[in-house]
Amino acid sequence: MRHNKKINHLGRTNTHREAMLSNMASSLIKHKRIFTTTAKAKALRKYVEPLITKCKDDSTHSRRVVFSSLQDKYAVTELFQEVSKKIGDRPGGYTRIIKTGNRLGDNAAMCFIELVDYNENMLKENVAKKAAKTRRSRKKATTAEATVAEANEASAE
């Protein structure tokens, strides 16, 4: 039984795993999207989402807490200045995992992990779809309308 065994150790020691997740979180904050394995992305999501929640409160204490996890002042600055503005009203769920298939060498499941508010393609509101296209041709109807319009013009003259 796996009672109280939530964490995925990712085949690494504790210090190695913490350093790896810190570096991946810094890269995610700087680049807004990274390409990694699915297991690492799921572990990273649990690591980075509390940090993003902390950036909503821009205080010295919250900056120090985030810096103790990230160890990268440029990532902390980016997080508190840019990212916090975009996610200010979002109650959670700051990251998205998009699976991309398996890696060629070892068949590992790969994916993108990205910050939700920074993907312009997904941000566009679902525009009202146009009327469903039919398989019948519209040319006949337009030619018939054109002949009716020509007939009306001829009778008007």
C-alpha cells in the first residue's frame, strides 16, 4: 500500500530533485513554456503553483520565501512584476500540461508545461462559429438571384 507517499522521487536524491525542480521552475518563469517529460512536469506543477500564489502578495517576506525556493533573482523579479499582473484574478491553475507524444530514444512520455495566461493561441475567446457549411453549391442560387436582379433592372428601365 502507498499510504502517505504522494511525492514522485523521479529517481533522484532529495537535494538533486530540489535543485532540478528549482531550475525548471526558474526556466518556466523566464521562458513561459518548457519541454520536458510528463512525470517531471507533474512534479514541477506541484512545486511552482504555490510559488505563483505567493507572488500575488508583493511583500518582502513573500519575495524572500520565493527566492529561497528559486535561487534566481531574475526569475523572482519576473515572477513578481510580469506574471503576478497576469494572474492577479485567477484563483489557481496557473500551469497547463500539453502532452506531445513519446521521445524517440527511450520512449518517455513528453509534454509542454506552460503558464496558462501566456499562450496567445489558447487565450483567444471562442469566436462564434459561422453557420455550418452545407455540401450543396451556392453558385446556382447566386446565379438565379443575379438573373432575377437583371430582370428587375430591365423591367425598371
